[in-house]
Amino acid sequence: DVKVTQSSRYLVKRTGEKVFLECVQDMDHENMFWYRQDPGLGLRLIYFSYDVKMKEKGDIPEGYSVSREKKERFSLILESASTNQTSMYLCASQGARLLYEQYFGPGTRLTVT
Amino acid sequence: GEDVEQSLFLSVREGDSSVINCTYTDSSSTYLYWYKQEPGAGLQLLTYIFSNMDMKQDQRLTVLLNKKDKHLSLRIADTQTGDSAIYFCAEMDSNYQLIWGAGTKLIIKP
């Protein structure tokens, strides 16, 4: 069974703080993704990575950065958290297999006050 | 760019069939997916269909694909309270990335 874990289920941070969200997968997948999920907007892609040290901007990268130093770990960084970054953050991994299925972590609900 | 659209809510009575609809724009999609998100959880793949298929059945689930109209539907027979969730439609684009719909929240009435 593929397992994708995220460092926190719930997080509360203050405006201006630096925030790290970590994601780890155990299936040796090449591709990893960070999404944010907001009601009525579905999943919006923030960044993705197709290999170690490689990253690509998604649809809404502003205010975020990422790091992929090891294949199994993909980190999302909010350099200076703002209240409009309050959201559910979902990490996913994807292998280069027939179905290209994405496997999701349980999500981190971030509240910025 | 590619777009996937689905209605935000669907309310059905327990025991009835639920039909969740989705339209997409990328005619070159190879795979189309339905994911389920239960409250407080991440998304899980529920079912999928290849673009060369019209229908796929898996126990209580039936997926119908109309390529001409770029319309995908998910039918859940004998809907149960455990089916309460958000259902996401997604298509795979030419870069093997998934384009997501906004999700349909399925509400079950007793």
C-alpha cells in the first residue's frame, strides 16, 4: 500500500511567520505535488516536482516555495504566512505507471491568524 | 486551457441512485478519474475509465463516458450514508498531470 504522510494535520500560525509543511511518500515515486483545497474551488496546484531538486510552478505559486532534497520528501514553505493562505494543503505523489494515479496524504489544515 | 466542471452539491435519499456529472475540455485525455474525499481525509481513487471505453462497472459504481460531448458521469446505486463525501472528477493531460474539477459534495437524506 502506498503511504503518503504529512507532518501535521492541523497547524495554527501567526501572520508573518515562516511555515514548513512536509510530505513523505514511501513508494519511490518520481512526481510529487502540493495542492491547496478551498471550498468551491477544488484542488489548485501550487508546485510540483518530477525529480530530486527539480520543481515546477503550478497554477498558484505566489507566496510559496518548495524543496525536494530527497526523492521521498517534498516540502512546502510559506516564507511569510498571510491570512489568505488559510486553507487545506494536500500533498500527492505519482508514479510513472500505467494509470498515473495520484496518491494523497491526509491533508494539513493551516490557519493563519 | 483545460477545464473540468462539476456541480458543487448533490442531495439524494438513502437507497436511491446518485448521479454525479462532469464535463471536461481536453479531448486528448487518456484517463479520466473519480476520486472520493471523506470528511477530514485526503483523496482516494474511487474508479477510473480509459478514454477508449464508454462504460465501466464496479459493484455499485457505474462510470459513463461520452467522448463526443466530453461528459463523464458517476452513478452510485443504492446510495448509503457512508457514501457521503466530496467526489472529484479529474482528467489526465498530455503532461501526465491531473486537471481537477471543483468537487461535488454528495449529501444523503434519510
